[in-house]
Amino acid sequence: MKIFPIASSSDGNCTFIKTGSASILIDCGLSLRQLRRIIGSEQLNELDAVFITHEHSDHIKGLDTLSKKLDIPVYMNHSSYMVRAHQLSNTHPLALEAGMQIQINDLKISPFEVEHDTVNTFGFMIEEIDSINLCYLTDCGRLTEEHLDYLCESDVAMIEFNYNEEMLASFPDYDDFLKARITETHLSNSETLNAIEQLGIENFDMIIPAHLSPRTNSPKQLISEISDRFPASLGRFFIAPFGETFNIDRFRAIKYRKSDIVNVDEDINEITGYR
């Protein structure tokens, strides 16, 4: 499995996933022009499907143009679609509901419910036959037992680390209402790290921190917290977005050694994959 988190923030979200016989997008929060520039027209034309987590604009703003220009199946919850139907006149989505299992060549995609301030929001368990299990989970107000079960079954977790609690509390441009809304609809660094600690860091080949707020979080802040919690496992973390497609199969072969960890301040990009 190859993964390319192209964009992952409130400004736009889009992740490209490719295996030997399938390729999909999770969300389409970038323009078609941006996607063509980043992953190329050939790979766009070969897409098997697009899966939409929810209807917020940072996840769908490029979807209607993509649907108009390219004949690619779009899986999106009907109620979510109806909220944005006036913006998606060229999009005719296929049904997406929790509990479904959608088979696309060697990929099986299973949507599950996530608590967020939308009509519906989904995470995805993405399974490559006889290979990688990827749990995709962002825009999440709280982690449930179901979420923990999916994470426990995954080799790779792409999961939200939206904000640092102290940075959010002290951020002057957000009023109390917005701060409360963020804490109710997104996962903080500490919440996600607590879950990883509970499940066991050794059970994951790779963790991809996603949806970092550029205002109340930062890669450097997050890496500092990861270093405090998991000093011997920093090399398992690669912060989204990436600058290129990442081959998970090759990465799985790496043996994690404490000596592999370099100074965060010297080269945070090299450690995290952050661009």
C-alpha cells in the first residue's frame, strides 16, 4: 500500500491511497488543478473511487469539478450530500453508510460513524488483502470503544491530532464558544496520545498524525509531546501532509531502534515526513 496525505488541515483535506490493483481518494478538499499538479493526470484518470468523510467544505470543495471532468464513482452519505446538493450539481454519489463493506479490487473499505458537528461523519477501515490495514480517523469529537477496536486492528493509523490544549485555551482570536466547539468536535494531542498508549505503541507500524490546526498546534509542538510520551518510538510517526507518496510496505521492514532518533530541532522534516 502507498499513501499520500496531500492536504490535511482546516484549509483542505485529501489523501491518495494506491495498491497493486486499486487507487482511491479520501475526501476532495483541493481543486482539480491542484490534484493534477500534485499526483498527475494519469493517476487521477485511473482512480477507482472517491470516499467523502463528511460535507464540510474543506473536504468537498474540489469534488464537483472532479465529478464534472472525470467519470469517477463517489461514495458519500445521502444526508450529507443533500446538505450540499446546491454545490454538487455534477456529483451523483453512491450510498455510504456505517456498516457497509465496499470492495474495490484488492481494497476493502468499511465506513464507521464519527462524532462531529455534521449530519454524518465517517472514518474508514481500509484493508489491503493479505497486507496492510489502515484506520483513517479525523474530525472526531471523542474516541469510542468501536474506534479503539478499529485502531487495534490496524497496522497504520492516520488519526487526528488537532490541537494542543494549552495553545487552544490561550489563543486570542477564538472566543469561548469556538473553543468549546473545537474541543467537542476534534481530538487533542493528549487525547490521541492517551489512546495510542492504551492500545500499545508497539502494535502500530506507523502513525500518521493528521488535521493539525495551524493556529493551535504545530509539528514541532506535537513532536515534543510524542517525544515525552514515546521517546523510543518517534520514528513511527509521520505528520501529514506529506511531500510525496509513501510506500508503507517498505517502511514496515524497518526495525525501530532508539539510535534511529535524531534531534527534533535539527531536522523535524526528516523525522516526521512533514512538508
